[in-house]
Amino acid sequence: MPLDELYKDIILDHYEYPRNKGQIESTTCTCAGGDNPICGDSVDVCLSLDDDHVVAVAFEGRGCAISQASASMMTEAVEGKAVADVQRWYRTVHGLLTNHPDEIDAELDLGDLEALEGVRQYPVRIKCALLAWEALRVALRQALAGGEAAQQHAVVTTE
Ligand code: ZN
């Protein structure tokens, strides 16, 4: 199977069978939402921290397959991870999508996220893929600042 086809299958699988979609069962979750008006995508990410680990993460959203698949993959990548590792994941995916190899941590096993690399060829789609990750970043920052159940707005940047 050509790599492009394989990537497409992975993205469609996450789109059709999203992981961790819905709400997390925690009274102390922190959420952040983001929109990508160019494509009509919307993603809200909620996470719950225990000490310095993400013990639960979930998303709600609608929009194109890439935006929703990226959100699904993001939750799988960061669930159970230490905050420092989540930040490494964010930088790596951002670097992968925006073609900044210096941001990519070669020690991370990308797994399904490798499928997002193909998105780089379509500049208009990069924001779709980044949306959930920007929401994650804002939610994490808010959680670390001690904000509970606060709704923040993420701005997608492709710098
Ligand atoms: Zn989109």
C-alpha cells in the first residue's frame, strides 16, 4: 500500500472511530476550545492533571476529517503522560506540521501521528491538524496555572 493511502486510512479510522471523544469524568478538568474558521473546524479539549501527569484527556468537536482525527490522535498521545512530555509532544507535532525539524524530538514514537506528516503538503490543512494541539496547549497552561473548569480560547498559529 502506498504511504499516502496508508496515511489516509489512519486519518479516516480516527475520524470514524474517534478515541476519547466526549467528556471526562472529573470535577477538576480544565478545557480550552479553538476554531479554524477557514475550514469550519471546532475542537474543545478538556484535561485533568494529577500532580504533574495528564490523568484524563478528552475532546469534543466537529469539522473536517483531519481536524477530528488529529484531536483523536492527540488524546492517545498525551493521556497518562507527564506535563513535560506533553510539551515535547506538542512541539514535535507542531514541528512536523510546520516543517520545523528542530522542534521534532526524535525520541518520541509518533505512531499514528506520523500520518499527519502528509498534511504538510496542503498548507490550508495545517491549521486543521494543529487545532486540537493548540487547544491542548492552552488547556494545559490553564491547568498548570490552577484554573479549574475554565474555558479558554486557543488561537491556531502556524508560525
Ligand atoms: Zn479542517
